[in-house]
Amino acid sequence: AVLHLKLNHRQWKTCSVFLAGLIGFYIVLPILHDLWSLRERISPSYIRSANERMSSVRAAFLGRHIFSTVPYVAILDPQPIIIEPVLFSYLQRLGKIDPIPVMKSVQREEFEAVVTDSYLWSYRGIDKISPLLRRAIISGYAPQCEFDGLLVHLPRETTHSVNLRTKLQQIGCRPVLCESGGRCPPW
């Protein structure tokens, strides 16, 4: 359509080609770039690798009583406490739920582990992990290791997760040094 713009007149031919070039450069090239980068994530080798990583996470946490703010990890618990952390944070902000029972169970270290994302994020101004829940996690659990974007926190006081520590090491969970002043993910 742009090339057809005033093709009858010689003076507009150059302008039409220039406009087509601009459109191609600013619209078509970014789309092609995105499609090219997406190609890597839909390749069979990437999918196989992602499935293997998820199988490792499942092997470490399946059947354990864990608290997770990552939905696909939360459902590995036989009785998950929170499946949608953003909704929990939002309802807490609105005063529609009482978060105290959840906070107390986290502070009492009732879970073998707490799993969070290893990075901060929010959705439309709602933090994924509310400030109250973050404080409860910090008071009862210490960051132990990081694996594939997940930060695993283990209980500070109890040692009932020795077997879990071993499994985490086996799947390649990299230790973090938050407590000793080392590098700590900004969860």
C-alpha cells in the first residue's frame, strides 16, 4: 500500500521507497528479531532441558511440606498453602483476608523449605511477596541455595531438612551466602 502511494508521480517514488524502508526497519525487523530469539525456546533441546530441570525440582520437593511463592513449585506440596501469591498479597492489602495464620506457620518453621523467586517482581504495583510475608520468611528461614531462578530457604532453627540439603546439592542448587555478607539474590 505504501509503495502504491502516488506511484504515478515520479517525485513520490523516492518518498514511497523511503517510507517502506522505515516501516520495514522499525516494525518488521523487531518482529523478525523476536521470532528468531523465540526459535531457541521452542527447540526440542531447550524443551528437553527445561523438562529435566523441572524433574529435578520435582524430585527434590515432591511430597514434602513446603511453602512456595512460585505456583508451579507450590503444587508439589500435597497440601499447598498458597498457590497464587500475588492474589494473596492483593487480598491482604485490601484487608479481605487474615494473613496471621500463614505468617505464624512460616515463623514456627512448619515447612521443610520456603521457595521463592530469586528476583523481585511485582504486578501492577502489587508485590508478589507482601512485606509481612517477607518478614515472616526472613525470621524463620535463611536463604540456602539458588537453582534455575528459584531461591530455596531452609529453617534457621530446626535441622529436619538434612536430607533436603543433600537433594538440593545433587540437583545443582548453587549455595548463596546471604547470612555471611556474600552475594544474595534480591528476592
